[in-house]
Amino acid sequence: MVRVRFAPSPTGKLHIGSARTALFNWLFARRNKGVFLLRIEDTDQERSDPRFLESILSDLRWMGLDWDEGPVVGGSYGPYFQMSRLPHYHRFRDQLESRGCAYPCFCPPERLLALREQGYDGHCRQLTPKERERNRADGLPYAIRFQVPEGETIVVDEIRSDVRFDNKVVEDFVILKSDGIPTYNFAAVVDDHLMKITHVIRGDEHLSNTPRQIMLFQALGFPSPRFCHIPIILDKERHKLSKRTGSAFLEHYRREGVLPPAFVNFLVLLGWSPGGDREILEISEMVELFSFSGIGRHPAVFDEKKLEWFNGHYVRSLTQEELLNRFRGYMEDFEGLGSLSAPWLAVFISLYRERVRTLAELRAEFLLLLGDEVVFDESAYGDILCKDYVPSALEGIKGRLESLPEGEWGGSVIEETVRSYAADLGRKAGELIHPLRVALLGKKASPGIFEIVSLLGREKVLKRIRATVSLLATETQRI
Ligand code: GLU
């Protein structure tokens, strides 16, 4: 039975590469009716932070990746935590030591520092059992090092070609620090064995760790899992994704209002292809089609435009109600939806759903409707509002709209009012509609202006026209 794991370290937010590793593991488990585990590699005590753990778990849930095993917490499976498993690592350390495959290293930090460039020289390998005993009895702190055997180690990989490593290039590495906490390679090997992991699927930045892990598996007499190293993800300039701008982290896209199915669809194609030129895939189709043979060998390129395109597709495929629910959920992280009525929200969604690619864009439109002030886009202002007839035309529209009885504020009445006023002025309807749109929203494009007028409501419409007219008046004076 296939058993795989995702093993993040809670030392940072969920990276795009890690999100993809998690997804590939999950898909492989689901495809093969196997088990997907979550293991938190929290042995770097200084850099681990519960806030990162929370955000990683939240991002995994957001993607819809669930795990199948783990210690039960509050009725569901929690992840495994390495810091709760120290006795296991100590047990296997004892085994390695008694087999002569590991030894205590008493070298002081200054000595190790001096050796940093060249690597550890194996000094403490030479100590006799007596010397070790004496040092221990003297209370000298010591780490445990793995004694790298002679020969070579071959990494057989499901995706890449085999890689041979001469063991000489690997120093006797620390498996347990002097505080009794294991290092990554050792803890991962012990856990992969105890958790009966069959396939280790991870980013190829870990390829260089793999010979060490294989040596440990061999020394402990455990069979190695199969290794599957997936190619790195680069941006369009072929650089690593930027941590500085945040674009390397899943959270960034979540905040941008990307929908989970769009994100997962986009992510799965970073380094994997179902064959042919299919791009839009439901989760169930990914599960059905996923296999290592579709994983490429070259770096995957992260194209944000493509992600936007995917998202636009998914936004448009949602029903009105689904989109509203997504938007409501998204807005919980911001200012919320306030006390707007259900009919208002329904109209808002129906007017904008075809026009936005992300929930962030939808939010921007929402804020534009609800805000107190209109910011004019430069070309809309210059091309449309600056014409001579505009101030008086806007003033006139305002007068006609103001005289509409309160209860008659609605799309068709407004349309008639504006059109008949245009006819009275001997102008085309567009000559009033364009400036009205800019006065109300500050830009040239929007959903139908009559719907916008009715959605904004009488008070906001009149106020915005008034503000535009007085702005135009002061501008004219200045010239
Ligand atoms: N904790 C490691 C990481 O976050 C896991 C690597 C592995 O999958 O073995 O990169």
C-alpha cells in the first residue's frame, strides 16, 4: 500500500514549492488509494514558530488537502510532531552506536568552526571506548555523528536519472545534537521507516540530502523508500520566487482572492502534465490521471498571468450564490460585507462576476461602490470630464434625478430620465452616459451605468455628481 507524507518545517509560511509537494503527495496517495500523512518537522527549535504552523495548516485546508492518520486531537487527526517523538530517535541512535555506525563527538565549537571550510575530519572516530567513557563521565557535551562508510551511494529516483555519490564527499554528519534533538536527516529517516513511507516525494533541493538518508537506512537495516525528486519552480525571469515580495508564499495568492480550485489546478501543472494539452482539471480528474510519468525534468515556470486566467475561468464557472459565498468568506479577512441586503449583494455579484478575475478585484469594485470618495483615473478625467458641455450636463442630470420620487429609484426609470434629458439637450445618450460614469466611478469602463446608478443609491449618486461638478468648477478657475 502506498504511504506518503508531507513534512513541512514550521519555520516559515507555506512556500509555493512546498504547497506543490503537498499536492503531489496527496494526489499520489489518492490515486493509489493509499495514505497521506502530515509530519511537522519542528526540530529546529530556534526557528520553529506556532504561528507558522497555524498558517501552514490553514493553507493546506484551504487547498482541500486532508490527511489520513496521526494522533487524535479533539476528534480528528492532528499531524505528527517530531518533537513529541524524541524517544524513537534515541532508540535508533543507540542501535547505530552499538553497531559502530555512530559515535559521540566531543569537539568544542571553536574546533568545529575552524574545520567549517574543509568539513569534519573524523577526529572523534578515533577515540577509544575508554576515552569516550571518561569524557562522558566528565560531563563533556557531545553530539552524535554518523560514521560515513567507504564506497559510493546511488540515489535511484523515480523521476530523475540515477545519481552516484562518492561517500568521500560526505563528512561524518551530526545526527543528534548535544541537547538530544535529532537533525533533519536522521529524524526523517527514522520517521519514514516507522511511518512505513513507501515514496518520498519532495523538491529536488533535497537531492543532496538523499545519499545521507540512504546511508542511514542501510546502517539501520531498513529498506529505503522510493525517491521522487520534483523539479524546482522558477519565475518567468528564471529566478527563484521572491520571498521579499511574498509571491513565493501561498498566502499571497489567497489574499489576492484566488479560488482554491483555480490555485490547485494551476499548481498541479507546475511540473506535471496529464498529457495532451488539457489544462482545466477538476480534483477528481487530477486524482485519476496523476502519475510520475507526467512529471517533467525541467524547472517549472510560475506564470502569474496564467494563474489569473485560471482564476477568471473558475470565478465565471461558479453560480451567483457560490461566488457570493466565496466573496463573503474572503471578506471576513478584511472589512466584511457590512449590513448590505441580500438583494443588493445579488445585484452586485451579477453585475461584476464576468468582469473580475479574482476576489481581490471584486473587493476593489465593492469598495469603489461603497467608498466616500471617487478617485479619477487620469485618462477618464482628461478625455471625458474636461469637455466644455460636461459640467452643465452633469448638473442637469443631477436636477432630473433629484426630482425623481424616492420610491422610483431604479434602472429603467433612470435610463428614461437620462435619455430624455439627452434628447432635450440635443445630444446623444452616450455623451451623458460617459461623463456620468466617470463622475460616479472615476473610470471609463463599468457594468451598465443605469444599474450602477440604482445600485449606488440616490444619496451617493447625487453626492458624487455634486463633488465632480464642484471639482470641475475649481479646476476651470485655476486655468
Ligand atoms: N522538513 C523538510 C522541508 O520542509 C522536509 C523534506 C522532506 O520531505 O524530506 O523541506
